[in-house]
Amino acid sequence: MDHQLFDHSPIIRRPRVELPDGKRLAVWVGVNVEHYRFGQQALSLAPFTAQLVPDPLNHGWRDYGARVGLWRLADLLARHGFPLSAIANTAVFEHYPEIAEEGRARGWAWVGHGVDNSSWWVGMGPDDERAALQGIVSSFRDATGAAPRGWLGPALTSTENTTALLAELGFTYSLDWANDDQPYPLNVPSGRLLALPYASEVNDIPAFVIHHHTGEQFAQSVIDQFDQLYDEGADSLRVMGIGLHPFLVGQPFRARPFARALAHIASHDDVWLATSDEIADWALGALPAPEATTA
């Protein structure tokens, strides 16, 4: 390995670990609840107007998520028995306070996701990054009543100090390193920090924006991912994370086929439908703690 952030560990060499209650596979759904700053270019449906201010076409496309798509997804997940893990920018709490209010009432788990999705998590020294993370923790406490235990950098961006600082400040898991089907320990100088499986492809941004999949194709990819991991889960621990954005899968014509994928997963009694917090809490107790590193 040419870095010290985590150790190489082939999945075939790991000891067997059992999920709670004899479950075969753990599945969690992360809904990215984001704020994009007005007048700044960002992920766009139509790049040919993205430089305009105002840009009704693209800003409206993204804004649909907070106004409509999130609530469609929240109801859909609840209907099929899936708890919701909200991966949230703190700017959401300022601009859309109803989201925090509803999320608290509905019992969502909350994952830190930077300040907004117009700003990548880069270009900070350790002191500035620590202060930024402390501000995010404070915002979550004020808006949701608790500090976040999990973290996902905006657009999965990170500094070389992010994992160490997350552990120092009490975070217990990160979603940034989507390189495994099992939770595993990240190397941090103090505390404990797990990498929790989060899918970089079974995720609606690459599916729809990069690969130009239809709603049916995305739903089938969710089903195929699940079926493969379910088969493997008979012999070894597997965790499946599904990444969603309300302005994408939250669109009516995509939500409908996605509901069929949720129904397929929920039809299996030996699958643990959990939040990212619940899976991380279990894994911290079930997996051996690594030796602390000063790297």
C-alpha cells in the first residue's frame, strides 16, 4: 500500500462475522439531502445554460429534490419498511428548516455531508478543517438534537487529514471510501473510525448523469446488486448501501420502478433493513479494534 489511511485486506482472508439475529445481508439507504448555492454552477441537467445567472432550468431541477422528491422517497422507503439515513449538508438546516423538523419527527438517522454541495471538502489545513467539522457538529446538534456519527464528504472529497479529524471529534464511520462490501477499520491516531460500504455505482448520480440509465435500468442494477450480495451473504458478511438524490430518483417516473426494487429486497425476511448508524454501531462491537496508528 502506498498510503496509511487503511490496510489492504482481501475479503477471502477475513474471519467470518455474523450479522444480528442470523440475518444474511444488511441493507441501508442513504438519501443525500443537499443545498446548491444559487448562481453557482453545479451538477446540471442542461450544461448549455449552467453558466447563466439565474439558471431556472438547472437550479429548478436540483431544487425539486428539497420541495418534492425527498418527501416522495421518504414515503416510499417507509412504505416498504426501510429506515432513512439522511446524508445532509448543514446549509439544508438554514434554508429548508422543515427538513430537519420532519426528519426528527420521522426518526431519520443523520450523516454529516459538509456545508453545501457547491463546496468540495478540499484545500484546508488541519486547524481549519477541525474548526469546520466542529461547526458542522454544532449545526447538527442544534437542528437534529444530536451530533452526526457518520460522514460523507461532498462529492466524496477529502483531505489527507479528514479521517483522523473525524475520529478525534467522535465520528465513528465514514462513507468516503466505497471500496468494500464489509465495514472495515480506518487507521486513525485516536478513537475508532470505520469505513462503511457505500455504493459509488449503485447510486443515482452515476447511473443517470454519467451512464444515462433509465429508471428501469437503475432499479434492475439495485436488484442485481442485492441478489449477488444476498447469495454471497450465505458464507460471509455483506453490507449493501444504496445512494440516492431526491432530484433524481425522487422524480415520479424514476420512483415507480425504484419502488419495485425496494419491494424485491423487502420480500426477504433474512435481510436486515437498517440505518447507517445502526450498522456502524453493530460493526464497532462485532469487529476487532485495530491498533492505533500515528500515521
